[in-house]
Amino acid sequence: MASYQEQADDDDTGSEASSAVHNGSVISTVPDRHGFLGGSQYTADPKQLVPPGVVLRREQKWLRMLSNWERFMTKNYKKVRERCRKGIPPSVRPRAWLYLCGGKLLLDQRRNLYAQLTAQDGDPRWVDDIRKDLHRQFPYHEMFVDQEGHGQRDLFQVLKAYSILNSSVGYCQAQAPLAAFLLMHMPAEQAFWCLVSICDKYLGGYYSQGMETLQVDGDILFGLLKKVAPNVYKHLKKQKVEPILYMTEWFLCVFTRTLPWDTILRVWDMFLCEGVKIVFKVALVVIKFSLGRQGVLKKCPTMYETLEVLRNPPQAVMDEEFVVHQINRLNLTEEDFEYEHQRQTAKRRAAQENGKRSGGRR
């Protein structure tokens, strides 16, 4: 986790000047519509992409759907997916996310468990690591700006509870932005069960020691890139830019530390419905359009310039409507994902077998 630790330690999220910040020292007393008081995530102007009448109709459809959730998910999943892709109305988003990821099911099955977990002390090494990371999570958001506030207290309890529930994983630094992001949208107990579902089901294996699952997914991402943007694929291959060098934070944090806020919300609407393949698709869009624009590859003669572009994608490439539109335009099927997964898993298995054989011969 060293590379992620270094990125988090150097993180300047919230340090940039915005229209609400004067010389970097004063933050706004009025939060934006997402709760930010300043920093790079502060959104000065309200954005109304969808007319109010359409939002109202979508709210009503979602409320009907949520009241018949099991039937929709089993009989009409395509309709659920279509509505997630259009964007979940903000008023129903917290409830929709809880249902989509299975957090509601876990909560109903294990009532009172969260309270029992928060009452425990937890493993001292994880508790210590969690406390060190609390102030780093969205420090310019109204929930987390106060070190003694309820936001940081809830964040500590959610992360501690997970480290007790799943002691084989314990705590990984990349879980903190996920938990904080969920807490911005729902009460602590609901956020906890969503976090459990995301870490154990959606991103299973990502937070284990060695991060082998993440490395395999990096290879799958690179294989898919060959189909989506062959020129960019050749460039990265020639410079020996390993996927783990640029995709780690994207995948571990599901873009919560990378994209503009409106884009993150839309990505999560789809991610919680369709799973980790959405993270792959967003990553492919970012890589393809950051490096694939005319003349960019010529300006990246070495790995250093290439990684700089990938770590700082152009604003236009991260725009909400652009990302969603390009995700839907990607020419990738379920079979493409499955083929690449099987191919990379077989390659890794063969490499491990060869390693064992050569080790035995020595």
C-alpha cells in the first residue's frame, strides 16, 4: 500500500483556491449544493442539466420502484439499469444506493450488529491507523471540517466496525474515502452496511495484503484498452507503464478522489447497479481521452510525462455528461470482459507455476 499511502499523504484535495477561497486562507461560510465550503471540489454555480419537471417524474418512478424493489430487480433489472444510467434524482439517491448495493438486505438481516461492533474497542493497530486518516477525508466538506464533529466521529466508528467485522482485511487506507462519501448521503449504520457490501462483494480482494486482485484487474484493464484505444495501448506498452502505477487510486477509491463531484455521483449510480465493470469503463474513458487526443502522445516522450497526464486528466474529459456518454459508447460486451478475465487469470496462473518449477530446480 506504499504508493497509495504516499499519494494520500501528499493529497492536496481542498487546498486549491476556488471562488470561495481568498489567497487560500479563507473558506466560504456557505456550502455549495454538495456541502463543500471550498477546495477543488467546491462547485460555485448550480448546474441544472435536467429540467425540474423531468426530475419530479423520475422521483415518482424511483419511489414506485423502491416500493416494489424485489420484483423490479428480479423481473425488470434492465429498467433499473436504464434509470441508474440516466442518473438517480438526489432526493432518492441515498435510499436507492442502499437498496442497489444490498446494504438494506444486510441491515435487515443483522439488526443491532452495528451497535454491537461500535461498542467494541477494536484492534489497536487498525484503530490507530484509522485515527491518523480521519482528517484527510474531504477536509473542506461541512461534515468533516471539524475534527471533533459528528462526521469524523461517525467515520471512525464505521471504519472501526468494518475492521472488527472483517478482521482478515482489517483496515485499508483506501476504505476511508469510500466510507466518508457514503456518510455524506446516509446515516452511519446504513453507510456501514453499504461499505461492507462494496468492500466484500463489489471490490472483493482489493483490500487484502498484496492486492493481487487489483493487479489482475489492472492487467484486464490493459487488455481491454488494446480493443478500445490501440494507439494509447501501444504507447503505454512501449514505455512499460504498468497499470498499477495509475489505476490503483481509481479502483480502490472508486474515483472518489479523482473526478468532479457531479461526475462521481453519476458514476456511483451506475457502479452500484452494474458493478466493478463501471470502474473499468470510466478508467478506459479517462485513459483513452486523456492520452488519445491529438498531439498528446508526442508530448509524452517518457513515462514521467505519460503518468502526469493520467494523474491529472483534463477537466473536459472528467465532465459528467462526457464520461456518461462515452461509457455508453464503449464498444465492450460482457463477453469481452469475461474473455479478458479468463485470459489474464490463466496468464498469472501459468507464471506462478513457472516460478514454482524454476524455484524447485534451484
